[in-house]
Amino acid sequence: MAEEKGLKKPVKLKQDLATMLGESELPRTEITKKLWEYIKSKELQTKTENGKPENAGKYIVADETLLAVFKNTKSTSKSGKLTDLTAMKLGDTINMMQMAAVVGANIES
């Protein structure tokens, strides 16, 4: 079997994400899929920034489990945009477009 490459190649997860997902290595595609399964199962989406969970919308509300993962995120994208979630508090939201930065910040490079 050929070695998986790119987004399908398994990566090592940092501790908080590994604990949340119950895995130590997963491809990025699976990490994102499992995060969304968790978010949807807990109804942690909202239509407004820092709004109450309403299970729909482009913002993700941090519960205790997600907060531990989100707080590890401080990264600069290729375009130079800083995503710094280190000061997040319970109930704060992130835009779903920040999920790639969250995943990137929670894997070993």
C-alpha cells in the first residue's frame, strides 16, 4: 500500500486534542471530521459571535473540552493573519474558518 500523503497522512496529535479524540495519530481530514462530529453532537454552533449555542451557524461555542484544544492555538497563516485563541474563555466563540488554524496548532510539527 502506498504511503498516505498530504491531508490524508496521519499526524501526531498534541495532548489536549489526543485526549479529546481518544487517538494519538490521525490524518488532518479525520481530525476535522471528528471535531465537527463533537461540535454537532453537543450543539455548539451559533449564528452570532459569542452567542448562545443554537446548533446552527458559522460560530463554534467553546465548551470545556473544546476550550482546552482552542487555547493551544496561536499561529500565523501563510497570508500573515494571526489566530491567537490563548485568552479564550468558556462560552467564547470562534469562526468556523479558524478550524484549520486550530487543527494546525494542535498537531506536532
